Amino acid sequence: MAWTRNVLRVDLTNGTCKREPLNMEWAQQYLGQRGLATKYFVSEVDPKVDPLSPANKLIMTTGPLTGTPASTGGRYSVVTKGALTGAIACSNSGGYFGAELKFAGWDMIIFEGRSPKPVYLWLENGKAELRDAGHLWGKTVWQTEEIIKKAHQDPQVRVSSIGRAGENGVLYACIVNDLHRAAGRSGVGTVMGSKNLKAVAVRGTLGNSGVRDPKAFMAAAAAGKKVLADNAVTGQGLPTYGTQVLMNVINEMGALPTRNHRDVQFEEARKISAEAMHEKRPTDGKSHLVTNAACFGCTIACGRISKIDETHFSVVNKPEYWGASGGLEYEAAWALGAANGVGDLEALQFANLICNEDGFDPISFGATVGAAMELYELGIIKQEQIGMEAPFGSAKALCELAQMTARGEGFGKELGLGSARMCAKYGRPELSMSVKKQEFPAYDSRGIQGMGLTYATSNRGACHLRSYTVASEVFGIPVKTDPLVTDGKADLVKAFQDATAVFDSAGICVFTSFAWTLADVQPQIAAACEGDWSMEKLNEVGERIWNMERQFNLAAGFTAKDDDLPPRLKTEPAKTGPAKGLVNGIDKMKPEYYKTRGWDANGVPTQDTLKRLGL
């Protein structure tokens, strides 16, 4: 598709929709999606803006490969100032919504202001209008999608919406499309809710016509697909087991954060693993996993479709949850499971369904529950405050707390703050396992050292997808590095961060990077997009995007002190596994990283770096 060259600017305050041409000079500098939308955002928004004020903007954006035959070319992103973090936010989602947005003729939608009443945006082949959403407010994501499709009498309408979590101000609310794909982290759904914007619905039939050299592009795309098919991870492991293939692997490495990072191995990891999802249940003789699933244009198909045990306590009287739906991926299974010491696969699936249905991030939710359970076991939070007993390992508490958070009721309001604010409220801020107020994903950085530097320096708060050094430190992709040492990790993290910025900006899934390097992506971009897209330029684009995001955060008030890990990971050694006796060496890695980045000792890009990158 390359670029449609169309941007839709939606003034929610005044209820207007206007088309404007895409800034092609910026497109040549930032490519698309994450990079290009962030350039628009930082050029138009005060870094010190309150994330929930009308002055904050929210951008839905595609990449030049979105909607093309490139493998995984279905991605879109949401860029804003994160409600959870107060930092730059860019949350990426798969499914079919991104491609449909392209087919309707749009590269990007910029939402401004705040609607005086609930609305949704309807898009169809270059046309755009805001419609009343009063009847949708208070509805779940699943209900919203069903109602909108019926209203337009078209089952192929693609809907991206918020649930009650986004309406109720859960600070890590998501924007969900295709029922169980999500722009999941940093509270982008919270920002959307603050604007009284319930959903975006789109139908596009304009097709795909903007590729610069179709013959060269199809050849490059076919070559890329062969690389994915021939790779053991993207051709076999992920289709069969999904990202859940990691559960037992990471546990054996002693890098599975357990019970709010008290431990690095979970004794019941096997019960909540990918292998367990394949096994027949004694209750009904059926497996938890129904099938795998793929997003638009994806040849990997790592998605999980699962069916919960109808006799399980969480759903025995709730037949609405008996059907097949989006199943557990690794990060969600960890956050809802090991992070809380819960080894009940069906309970994890139920909590995951609630996160999908009402649109909130299972990583932040699960990790926040883990912090609450530790506060409970320490006697800081009482049973009366929570409304139930909530020790580590309580599947019942996990399920109840998920529903309370979705509804914004009782202790669910506390959990909706995220672990950093909740732990600070109860006088134990050090128990929040987060960076920049965003909770860690499923890797303990005492056992995978590079991930500690990844978390600490991530521009959007703790995140594995900004620099997935697990690929190198665990799987040996593109080269094997020792997960237990700090040497060389500064260079490794920078390389992953810059490359990932390009993948995200192109409109493809970062999971392709298990098999692809930039050298596999470059021919596809060069054939699809006009201009010079050499390897040298792409590497520079990735670095430019990272430094631009850094500049915004610095202007927002972040400093080098925010590039750090909780005391637990720096002072409490791993108790078991290969990393036994180790803490994370962030204090050694961070100065090396700043130097590698061309930043000063305070983490500020030098003038030479900014000049070189055109910033």
C-alpha cells in the first residue's frame, strides 16, 4: 500500500472531520506508523500536557507496509501521552483493523480535544463522520463491536473500541480491535475514554494501489515469507505453541518473575504453559487450545483461540464465557499466573477474557494484583479493604479482582491506579515492579541481564517489545549472547531498539524479527516506498525515532533517575536457577548505554548526536 497520503484530523470538541495531505518530507525521515505519528505528535503537543486533558492528542496510525502482501502487514499503532506513565506512548496492535483503515484511504487519524458527549467515528472509503455513541457508553468491547456491526448491517466492518475500563479511568486501559487484539500498554484506552470517544469503525474497499514497484515488492515479500517459514521459531514453534512456548523455557532459565519478583522460578509453570494448553482436560476430554489464529497477512499465526472449562468455578454460572475466544499469550499467562503464584490455567483464561471484554492491559493488571497480594501478605492491606482474602496463589481472588477492576468497583479502583501509585499510596513504593510507572513484562532481569537495561531505558516505561534481547540472550538470534553477563549489552540493546523502531514504523509485527533482520525488511520497504531506503538510511531512521521519543520525555520532566530498576532487582539476588546469587547490573550497563547512544552522563542527547540525526 505504501502511503495513501491522507491524514484525517478529527476535532472532537467541535465535531468536525477534515482531510489533510500527509507530510511527505516527514515520511521520508520517519517512514510511517510509530515514527511518523510520533513526529506529528511531538510537533503539536506540549510535553507537559496532562494526559487526560483535552489538549492531549491521540493518533491512530498505519505503516507503509500495512495492508500489503508483506507478511504480518496488518499492524497499526496508537500514539499519545500515556495515562499510566506520563511518557510518550505508542501501543501496537494486530488483527484486521489497521489494514481496513488503509483500505478506507487513510494513513493516520489525529484526534483533538474532547467531545461534549460520547461519540464514535465512522469511516467508509474516504468519508468520515462522528456519530452519537450514547447507547454504547457503558458497554463492553464485545457488545460495542456487535452493536456497531448490526447498525451498519455489515459483518466485515472493523471496530476498535474501549470497554468500561477506558470509561472508568483504569490507568492501563487498552483499545481493543477484533475482539481480542489490543493496543495494550501505557493507558492509551484511558486517553481515548477521556475524550468521550467510544470507538472507531471502518469499512474500506479501495484496495491496495500505492506500492512503488509491484513486481519487485512481490518478489521481496515472497523471499521474506520463505525466511519465516524456514525458521524454527516462526515456522514451527510460534504456530504450534504461540508465545506461550516461552513459559517452561524462561522458567528453567531462572528468569520467570514469580510472586511479585520475590522468586525467579514458578513451581507450577508447567500447569499454565503452552504444553498444558494442548492437553486433554479430565473434566470434558477437550484441550484448552481450540486452534491457532493469524492477523491480517500473517504467515506465522501465533494467536491462540481457547475454550474455557465450562465446569470451572469462574464460569460455571456464566455461559456467556463458554464459547471459544482469544486465548492466553505468554505475557498475559505470566502476569495473571506466575506473577501472582496462580497455577490454575482456567482461572488465567477467565481473567484474560475479562481484560479483553472490558479493555485493560493484562500485564499491568496482573502485576498490580501481584503487588497487592504482597501488600496483603505483609499485613499492609487488610481483607476488609480488598473484600476477600488475597494471598499469593488465590485463583478466586484473581478472578474476582479482574471483574471488580473492569467495573471500577471496590478495591478494583485501587488496582486501576497501577502498581506504582497503589504501592505509593500504602507507603511501600519499592514493591511496584515497574519503570516509569509501567509494570514489567515476563522476564526477570537477574536471569536475563539485557532485559534490565531494556526495561530501564525504554521510552514508554518497562517494555519487552522495544528491545527484545531475549531473542539474542535466549534463542541466539541474530547471535547468541550470555544472559548472565552485562558485557556488550549496551550495544545489543541499542541495536535492538533502533531496529524495532523501524519494524514498528513499517507496519509489520516485531515477531518477524525472530527470523528477519533489517536486511530482510529493507528490500520490501525499498520496493514499496518511493525514495532512498538503503540499510544505512533505515538504521538512521531507527536511531532518529528513538532520540525523538527521548527528547519528548526529557521535556516532559523525565531524567536519568527514571532509567532505573526497583531496589529488589538490584539488591535481592535470585534464589534459584542458573542466575542464583545474581542481581541485575543496571548501574554498570547504563553509563555504557548512554555513551553508546551519544548521550551525556545525564542521559541527554549531545548536540552532535542531534545534529547528525537532523533533530
